[in-house]
Amino acid sequence: MSERESESDAEPASETAIESEESSLGASIVTIAADRSLDDDPAGTAVEDALEGADFDLATREHVVPSHDRVQSIVLRMIERDDVDLVITAGATSVEPDDVVIEAVESLLDKELTAFGELFTSLAYEAVGTRVVAARTLAGVAEGKPVFCLPGSADAARLATEEIILPEAGHLVDLARVDEEETDESEEIDRNGDGNSR
């Protein structure tokens, strides 16, 4: 084999290594609870441990009290961050008066991933039986980024993250990601009409 052929064969491996480094996904975790903090947050820790075990980059981990407007505001800020590819919330999704996350986040979604709730219910039923009826979840896409709202139980958050989110996260991010070049082209066409000169 010639030196040129050897160099040629090595290039794809180098490119693959670069692509692998660039493919790490950035995640944001938001815990919603009135009686917990980041120092005492089993559900958030369960999600973080699962993400780190799958080589995700933790962009930020936040805590907020269960207020509709505050939850909506912080989740929107996470969605708008450039270093965040997906957002996971934990807590305040059940049926108590201050469980406001589903209602707060639902209006931010462009598309809902309805199969997520069905899958979670099926898996959780095997673990806790009919108590799963009080466990609400939500998943969807907002501004090209997957968003998942999980219960505040550490076991439930771990189950959803390990069994559903991690296996599908990369695929969902690729499907949902907004192509900035296409967006720029569309905006240019919108500014110039149909793009046809007269």
C-alpha cells in the first residue's frame, strides 16, 4: 500500500472521530417542587445520572417552584439556549392543585409526542400497578427541541429516562432539529416575495 493510499484511508476515521465528538447532545434538567431544592432532588439526580451514563452533556440543571408562569418561563429559556438539545422536567405533573407543569408546558409545544405517555403508562403499570393512573406525563417538540415532562418520583423519572428517552433522544433530535440554513433561506424568500424578479 502506498503512503498516499494509507493517508486516504486514515482520513475517514479522523472525520468520524470529529463527528462523534460533535454528536454529544446537550440536556437541561428542570425540577419543579415546593419542598425540594437541587441539594435534595432525587428525581433530578436520577435523570442526571442516566444522562451522564449515556454520555450526554448536562448544559444546566435548574429548580423552580410549581408556579404556572415560572415553569413556563424557565422551560422556554431552556428551549432557547444554544447548548440545549433537549429539555427534561421532573415533578408537579400529577393531579394535586399545584401540579401545573403539564398545563404550563403544553402551550409551548409545536407538536406533541403522544406515544410517550402511552409507553410510560405501560412500563409504569408493570412497576406500580393501577397507581399509575395519577401519573401524568407530556412529551413534544418546541422550536425544534424535544421536551419531556416526567413525574417527581425518582423511580418514575429514571424509568422514563432510561427506557424511553435515552433510546430515542438522538433520533428525535435529528428529526426535530431546525435547519438554520433552510430557515435563513425561507426568511430571505419571505422578505423578497416569491424570489422571482419582474
